[in-house]
Amino acid sequence: MKALAATLLLAPALAAAAPAPLSEDARELVASVRATRDHGARPFAVIDKRLARLWVLDAGARVVGSAPVLLGLAAGDDSVPGIGERPLAQIRPEERTTPAGRFQLEPGRNTRGDRILWVDYEAAVSMHRVRPTVAAERRLERLATPTPADNRISFGCINVPAEFYERVVWPTFSRRPGVVYVLPERRAPSSAFPTLFLKPRAGS
């Protein structure tokens, strides 16, 4: 109980801290988004799954906030076909992936009535505030640890610290749907964003 109480006290501080620097892949992606205006002059988010880290950027591609996130239990960059139509109890641990790619963020509600942002509606993947409903999963504690090693626990959805979600994520994307770029963890970034990671040919 003492550990959980300490975690609850740490969570707001974690979310309110200065934004973490963009990872190398995230920095290259943001530069390409800014150059191509792939985001359509809208706010957007970038998730580096290897670091279990989310950055929120404004329409000018400037970082306005960053936070750790919880991701799908299984490593992988693709959703199992038809997984969004299956009950959670029928989804095997190795199928609980957070897909990589470019997605439109659409505000909505889940079956509990919570405010969420759909990432991939067909695969039932969304971004929402963390819900520590199963004590054994220790979701709040996982978010508070300094490494991403224990940030894999969800069925594929992106769990965001509650304070950061309410203060930054929801206000940014609920008024005007934006874009989220989820970097792959098993493949090169160019495989998920071929038009954003084009390399100039030698001699060109």
C-alpha cells in the first residue's frame, strides 16, 4: 500500500516534468513531418515503442509535452486481423500488440463511457488515461519506473498518465482530430513511414 501511495504521488510530477528529448528516430520523423506537412498543419503525437514514450506536438511541430506510456503486452508492429471483433478474453498474450504506423486520432467513448482517442478503430486500439482497475497489473507503478522495461501490459491500447492525458492529450486532440505516428519496434521506421524516411540517392 505504501508503494502504491508513493506511486500516486509521483504520477502528477512525472506528467508535469519538462518534456523528455525526442529519441533519434522520433526526431528524424518529426523533421520529416515538418518538412512535408504530412500532419496537415494539425497537432500530432509521436510514440516510440522501444522507449514507451509519447510526445505531443502542436501544429508547428513543436513539442508541448511528453510522458511515459503503457503499451501492448506483446512486442510486434501489426495487429492480428479481426482482433477488434473478438472479446478480450479470447485474445492471447502474444496477440496483444500496439500497431505501428500513421493513424488519425478520433475522439470517442469506450463501453465504460470514458473519453478516449481512437487510434485504430477496426483493431479496437485507442489512447486513453491509465485505468488501474486490476491491482496485480501495477499499471501506475509501471508508469512511474525510470525504464521502459515494464511498460508492456495492455491489450494493445496506449495508456497515458491520467494527469497528462487530461491536461495535454485530450484538450489537444478532442477539439480537432490530429495524427499519431507510432514508431515500429521490430522494423526500421521507413517500413512504417516510407514517404517520411526517404533517403537521397548517392550523387543526387
